[in-house]
Amino acid sequence: METFMIVKQTILAIHTLYATRKKVIVNKAQCQRLTERLELFVLPLERLKKEKSPHPDLQKLLCSFELFVEECKQFIRLFKESNWFKKVFINNIYKQEFEDLNNCLRQYAINLGLGYNILKAFDKEQDEIDQEIDLNDIHQKHYEILRLINEQSQIQVQHETIRSVHQKHNEKLINSQKGIISIKSSLEQRMHQQKNKKQEYFNDLHIPDDELQLVQSIGSGAFSKVHLGTWSSRCQTVAIKKLHLSDMDKQMETQFTNEVSTLCRIRYEHVVSVFGACIRPNAYAIVVEHMPLGSLFDVLRKKDPILTNHWSILSQIIKSINYLHMLHPPIFHRDIKSTNFLLKRSNKEDGYLVKVCDFGLSETRRESTRQTHMTCGTLQWMAPEIMKMEKYTEKSDVYSLGTVLWELVTNKIPYNEVEESTIRSTVLAGERLEIPFHVPEELRQIILRCWSHNPRDRPSCYDLLLTVNLAKQQSFFPTIPRATLPRTTLPRTTLPRTTLPRTTLPRTTLPRIQKTTLPRIQKTTLQ
């Protein structure tokens, strides 16, 4: 009961903190960030209320956290009180105090075991951005600060002589000017450091064109042409995606660099690694991990099937898209199809590792489409709402994912040799591809749910992953479609032609048994 009341009071204090933060006049960005991080604790704390017999150490930790929340509330109130300008004049943005509170809050998240999602919210780069925003806001309010200080000083010195009033007023003005100069200098220094930091990161990201040696072409599409090549300075075999772009303006080049830098930071076993990019006119390229077996589309087209465990491939495909959707902010693929899932040999699961590629470059794709006049996206895998030019969501990716699963179980190309106008009218009318009878019922239902006409009726990738893991344990996935079985069993019907001669053996053996054995048995018994 004691734990229940502590948690209840703590949650109430966090909710009242939101109203307090709304009234602050300065340092709004840092106050908002601190409040948002505290609000992430509400749901985990709600779950703790239901524990009947919590550990004594947990109760002590919760009591300490309640006091900490109250301390945060008192601190934020400093910036909504009538004399807020004095606080700012003395200590500007309270950088150290905010850092201490955020570090303390992060430690509480670790001690309470609240999970990785909450810890991800503590981003030092974002804190620096908030500090810059607050500094800029204070700089814009400096005349108001001076005015309020002046008014306050006049009230305080009403009983002083005119000479002392002027003297104090001049001192305040001088200090204010020094404070403004200090703030301006700090802002300029931080901007310079940030610019140098971006330049250093750009140098790490950029791969010179002369370090990339093309060996052979291994694929092409509307966005790029892919070559097998060597990154000479690393002595590494890579895939080099030469973009269909001739030139970029500064804004587009910055956007391209930002998109590639985001991809370079992603490291996940089911996502193709991006090593860097060549950023030079007429030689724009992205250097990525080489997957020797090629795409899922290519593997399914081979005469001799190499995939033996389709459930494993299916699970890995969904894991890759689920990872992108769970990022903060989420990444929508926007062009899911079997050619964008690559394979290589692995010691895990059924011996093959699946990775997703060609995502996270929406602005670069848009510019490539403009310069080449080619369509971005593939109609056979496209969701109906995208055909109607509606907003793209994670459920649009799920629809395309359903078509890839259909490819995996049928070993066919969706809408092969069908005109685009027919595909569009068929999909918009709610009709879908036919699912063969040999597909397990569990998997049939998964594909049909992905193909729901209304995006809200489609499952999330996380829900799909749970469903597949459950179905994988309860269902048999035939690795060879039933329609192909006669081709492998017909030759076995000819085997009796080789065994018929063996039926003639008794003609030579039966008489010998009668002649040689019967007399001997009689002789021995008579004696």
C-alpha cells in the first residue's frame, strides 16, 4: 500500500510539472526536454503500482525518485516567477544544472530497470541543440531583460540618492552588455565547433572516387546501377551503387550527406551495412556491404532451389523491416520488393542470412526521379493508398511485405507481364493475387492480413513477427509446392522393371532343398 501511494504521488507530481513547464518564460526548450523525459516514467510507474510485495530497496528508490521529481518542479518554477530575468542575468541558461538533473534522471531509469526505449531519450546532441535554442531566445530578449532590470533597480533604489541610482544603473548596463557579449561569443564559438564537427564527419563519410575499382555490373534500377567492386584503401570487396545523378546543388548535397550519414550509423544483422559515399559531380555513389548470393528475387528464379527453411527467410525479412519501423524517428522503406532483400551464406538458422537494402534515401530518390524522369517505386508491390497518392505510413510497407511473402511461397513474379493500368484497377478494386492451395493456412492468413485494403486493418511488423514465430512452431511449411511433386516421383514408377527377374530365383532353389535335405533327415531319425 505504501508503494502504491508513493507511485501515485510521483505520477501526480509529474503531471503537475507539465502545467508548470507551460508557464516558463525562458529556457523553454530545456524545461520541455526535462519534462518529456519525466513523462516517459509514467507508464512504467503505473505497472509498479500493481506489485503486491515490492522489494524494500525498490521502495527506497521510489521515495528518492519522488523527492527528485519535486526538486525538478522547484527548479523549473525559477523560470516562471516574476523575477525570472534576474535568474537569467546571473546564470544565463543554467547549463550545468540541467545537465546534472538529466544525468540524475537517466541514472534513475537505469536503477529502476525501465528499459532501452527510455534510455534512448537521453541524447546529449539534442541537449546541446536545446541549449543553443535557449541562448538564442535569451539573446532576443536581452532588451526586455535590460528593461526589467532597469525597472527593478529603480524600485530598489527609490530611497537612494540620484547619484547612487545613476551609478548602479550604469553598472547594471555595463554588466548587461558584458553578458550579451559573452552570450554572443559563446554562440559563435559553438556554431564554429559544430561546423568543424560536421566537416570532420563529412571527411569520414566521403570515399574518394579513385579508391573505388569497379569489377562488374551486378544489377540496375530506377535509382542506381550496382557494381561489384573493391574499396582499395580497405582491401575490401563491396557493392558500389552508382546513382543516376549528374549534379547536386548545395542544399541537395547536404540532404544527401545527412541521409547517408544516418544509414552509416545503422548496424543490425538484417540491414545491409553502408560504409560511406562518393560525393562528386557525375560520380555520386554509395558504398555498401556485398551480399554474394544476390537478391531474394534472383535466388527464387534459380532452377535448383537452395532455400530449405522458408519460415526462417520469412522471419528474417519481417525482422529487417520491423527494425526500421522501431527506430526513432521511424524509417519507412517506401520500395519493398524481393529485389531489395539480399542473401548470403551464414551459420545461423537454415544457413542463409537475409538483409534489407535501398531505404532511407527519400530526398535523393526524389531528385534522381526528377533528373532521369523515371518513376520511383514499383507498382506490383505498391499499396492501394499510395496508388491514390495518399500519405505513406508503416502500413504501406506492410502491404508490400505481403507481396514479398507471396513471392516466397509461390516462386512467381507478381502480376508478371500484366499492364500497369490493369494492375492499378485490380488492386484499387480490392482484388488480390491468388494464393496456391499448398500454402499453410496460417501463412495464407498472414498474407491476406497484410493485403487488407484499409491500412488500419493491417498488422504492424511487430505483430507479424509474433504471429510468424507462433505459426512456425505449429505448422509445416512445404519447401516444394505440391504442383511440382509429380515431376520428381514419376521416374520411381519404373523401378519394378528392374526387380521382376528376381522372382525367378525360387525355380532353381526349391528342388535342391527337397532332394538334399529330406533323405538326411530320415536317415538320422531311423538310427
